[in-house]
Amino acid sequence: MCGVFGVWNHGEASNITYLGLHGLQHRGQESAGIVSSHDSQLVSYRRMGRVAEVFDSKAIAALPGTSAIGHVRYSTAGMSIQKNAQPFAVEFKGASLAIAHNGNLTNAVTLRRRLEDEGALFHTTMDTEIFVHLLARSKRETLVERMREAMDIVEGAYSLLILTPDQLLAVRDPHGFRPLVLGELGDGHVLSSESCSLRLVDATPVREIEPGEMLIFDAQGMRSIRRSAPAPRYACIFEHIYFARPDSQIFGEDVYGVRKESGRRLAVEAPAPGAEVVIPVPDSGNAAALGFAQEAGLPFEQGLIRSHYAGRTFIEPAQSIRHFGVKLKLSPVESVIRDRSVVVIDDSLVRGTTSRKIVRMLRDAGAREVHMRIACPPTTHSCFYGIDTPDRAELIAANKSTAEIAEFLGADSLSYLSLDGLHASVKGHGGGYCSACFTGRYPIRVPEESAPAARLSEHE
Ligand code: AMP
């Protein structure tokens, strides 16, 4: 998954972009980059690492100009290497162009093969580069027309920012899988994957970029082009469950409110009789646990504390310490847990490996009973539209029943929120959400080479 942020017409474009990327750091921690436009040229700085590690004041000062785009990356298509860091910047036909992409193209392999057969030389392994080749090869005159043509060729999920020395384009795929919002800042504009970053830079939220819409910023100001044929909306429901920040509004709805409501509904659907205390798996389960506790009339306590300083790499002790990895991140509060029957709330269960360690940790800390409640349905299918879910073989709910999973976790009971309960928690869009990770009903064709044959359902 990834985050994108852009600025048009502001004296401190790269600095604002840098701040905006900080607010999107949860969407990707592998690499960060900014491209700014200055003196008819694009200037680029991209590195592996988090925003605060990648940029210092010298790097920002070397990115002058009044427009910029930025990207934080968590690889879902293409390897995690510096060459694949975004924004991706190229020169063609004497013009420069940079592109920042959130989402996954579903016909990337087919298009790449076709483009390579036609002589295209790819520099990266990212699906994003396909856009660049399509734009470069188009016979249309303007970038806007070329982009419009590309939108008819690519399939899948994309929220895109494209920067040239004299234009900024903000584009969202026709189904609106990934979020993208517009804000105003002084005389200029900002674009962001999530609204939390608009607030961070003191921008006023204006609206979402609509599915299938292209916003164009240039010397004439701002204008909008929409695809003539409207397509069904498939906003990613998992953004609400896990991915987006709870202080964001995405797809026109408050993420925190959706999560709390999902927890409240979970308490109605799957109460835990005899339980004495509700604890979240921080931070992902916080809002749902609060909703659950309020509905169940049980105390909400912080029974697990998360360390925010656990890095991604660590040195294993030679003498094995039990559940070492998870201990770096989470630690139990014994006074909350000891001798009690505990309901543990998490937003989702994927492989089950972390949750299993958490249950052990709670038992070691003296819990009498551990009841796991998950604020979404069983995750049974991989995502091909930009969320990093493992292959089906590794998804525990694709391979075990709920009773078997409870046993694997070592929990006294396990229940999930129903699909109806989840859909009722997100009220907007008249149900225009993609929930393929729970149903296997993929709303648009998934890549041929990864499609389970029985699941390949096109344009339902
Ligand atoms: P596990 O018990 O190993 O299935 O891990 C469950 C945890 O993974 C939950 O706390 C989720 O919030 C978290 N999670 C869900 N989806 C993702 C994802 N795409 N990337 C990273 N963590 C995730």
C-alpha cells in the first residue's frame, strides 16, 4: 500500500509535501520521495526508509519550486528496492514527468508484455511504470488526452499524482478503490491520500477526487475532466477497517466512527458472556474495542501496551526468549488482566500468527479466559487492488473453520463481525464497497496468473 501527497501553487511546496507525507507514513514505510518542479525542470529525491529518515532540511532545500508531489511506499507490486521508490521520474520527447501511484493495476502483466514486445524498456518492476510507457507512446497531443487514453487501457486500482514542469494531474480510477482528497491552502491546492494530512498542513478540505475524475492544475487554474461512462463504485472497505488513519474521512465517512460502530455491532452479534473487561489490540483494535465495551456495558482497559519504537529489524537473542518478536511491540498490563475473563478486540485476523502470540501473552499474564472478537468477517481471499494480503494458502480463515482457528489461537472463543454487520457500519455509498477479501467476489478481473480459476468473475 502507499500514500500520495501533492501541492500546487505554494511557496513552500516541497516542505508542505514533506509534512503531508509524515501524516501518511502509516500507508507505507519502505521508501519515501518528493519531486518538485522548478525552472521548467523536475527535481527528485527518493530513498529507502521512513519520511523522517529520508529527508533533512538540506534535502528539502534542494527541492525548490511552487509545486511538488510525494510518495510513501509499501510494496505490493514490484520489489522493495531503491529503484522502485516513487515518485517515478522520467524524461521523454524532451519533457519531464513524475508519477506517484497508490493502488495495483490488475492487467499489469499483460500490458507490460505487450509494451515490451513493442520495444519498451522498463526501468523498474513496478506496475506504475506502465502509465509512463502508455503516456510516452500515445499519439495524442496533450498530456491530459494521453492520460485519458491510458485510463481506457489500464484496469485496476489507482489514485495517481502526475507532475510536469507546468502541470499537476490528480487522477482516480473509475471505481474509486483508493481514496484521494483535495484541499485548499492559501492561493494553492493540496492533494492527499487521506484527509488527516490536510489538517496537518492547515489546508481546508474541499472534496474527494471523484472516481474516474482527472483534476488538472496549470496556468489556467484548476479544471476537471470525468470519464463519460460512469462505472460502479468499489471503494475498498479494508481502508475503513485497518488501513486508513482513524482521524481521516475517507469515501465521505469518518474512519473512527465506522470502526467504533463495527465494534458496537460486534458486541450485539457476538457477545462474550461472563467477560469482565474489554481490551483492544493497540492501535488497530482501539476504536472497535471502545464501541464493543460501550455496547456491552463492560469496562474498556488498556490491557496491552504498544511500543512505538520497535524497529523493523532486530537481532534475535541466541538463547531463545518465548514469543520474542511480538514482545518488542506489545506488552501486557498484568493488573488489568490477572484472574479476569478478557475480551480482546482486533480489527482483523490475517495469518493468525500475531494473535496466537497475543493470546499466549495474555494467558502468561494471568488471564482466566481469553475471548477473541474480530471487527470484520474472516479474511478468506487475497487483495489484487493494493492491500498487501498474503496468498490464500497463508490466510488462516481460507484454510480453517472458526472453531479450528480458535483452537490454533488458544482462545476460549472466537467470533467475527458478519458481512452485513460490516456493511451496516459503513453507511455511505449505498453499498458501493469492494469486500472481495471476505467474499472472493472480485468486482473487476484479477490478474490471470494469480486468479483462482473458480473465482475469476469479471465485472459483477
Ligand atoms: P495475525 O494474527 O498474524 O493475523 O495478525 C493480525 C494483525 O495484523 C491485526 O492486528 C491487523 O491489524 C494486522 N493487519 C491486518 N492487515 C494487515 C496488513 N495488510 N498489513 C499489516 N498488518 C495487517
